[in-house]
Amino acid sequence: MAISFRNAAGFGRRIEYWIIGRMLKEGLDVYVPLVDDFGIDAVIRKHDDQFIEVQIKARSTTVIDGDAALFAAIYHPKVRENYYFIFYSERLDSTWIMSSEEFVNEAVQNKTGKNVGKRSIWFNGKKRHKSTGKLVEHPYPRFEKYRVEDFSRFRNVAKLVAGDPEPTTEN
């Protein structure tokens, strides 16, 4: 069943607010900019009154088979300090968090074509199910270190300031 343009266009914004709501529920101090001019969907205030900038990318269940966690044509020309990506795949019900540097190191950068210079990352593969013969999507094990169930990574980064004790794993 095809999703209407109106629903497809709003999916990303709905997921952004859903993720931001989850971060707030976990106790993060999150703010939402009015304008998304610099690829910033949310900012998280750290204890030193500095901010972590966050870009949220999401894929719905309606994407073509095999592309459940393909995030393509992302404009990110260089590493940005205190900048993170949250990637969410609805079909895989999976979330990955990467720093700007991790993203630049792991993503591929297009060398030619209309998206030259933009980056893409594919967190999933597909394989044939032994008994049914159907193709099944699965997260790549190489990205497991970025896969998260909560936002404790941000809580830990927010506490890493000069003079503060090491972050805890409080929930």
C-alpha cells in the first residue's frame, strides 16, 4: 500500500518529535530550533552550558525492501564538534547514534553524480531466510556499536566537562 505524500512528508517531522520526546523523558535538557538551516533538529544543553547539536534522520516502513536503514545524500562536508546524528529505522525498530566524526569515517561520500560530495550510510543488509526463501532485512553487525536503546550516550557526553567527575550510567 502506497503512503500518501502528505503522510510521507510528515513522517520525518513526527519521528523527530517522538525522538525528542524520548530524550526529554530520559531527563535530557533538549531544545528545538525554529528553523532547520544548519541540519540541527535539536540541541542538548550540557552541564557547562555548551550544546550538543543533533540531526535526526528516519526511514519509514514504506521504503522499498532492502532500504530500511539506508540514509543517503546527506550534506555533511566536514567533521563538526559537538554534532551528532540519530538514525532511526521504523521497519527495523532500531536507532543508531553517531558523532559527526564517526559518521564521516563510516559513511561513503559520493564522488560523482547529482549528489557529489554528499554522504550515505547503509546500516542494514538483506539475506534469504532459509526456510521461507524470502529476503529478510537485518542490521549489519559492524554498526552494532552505534545501535542504542536509550540516549545515555548523550547523558554521558553532556557530563564530560572540565572538573566534573566521570559520567555515571544512571537511568
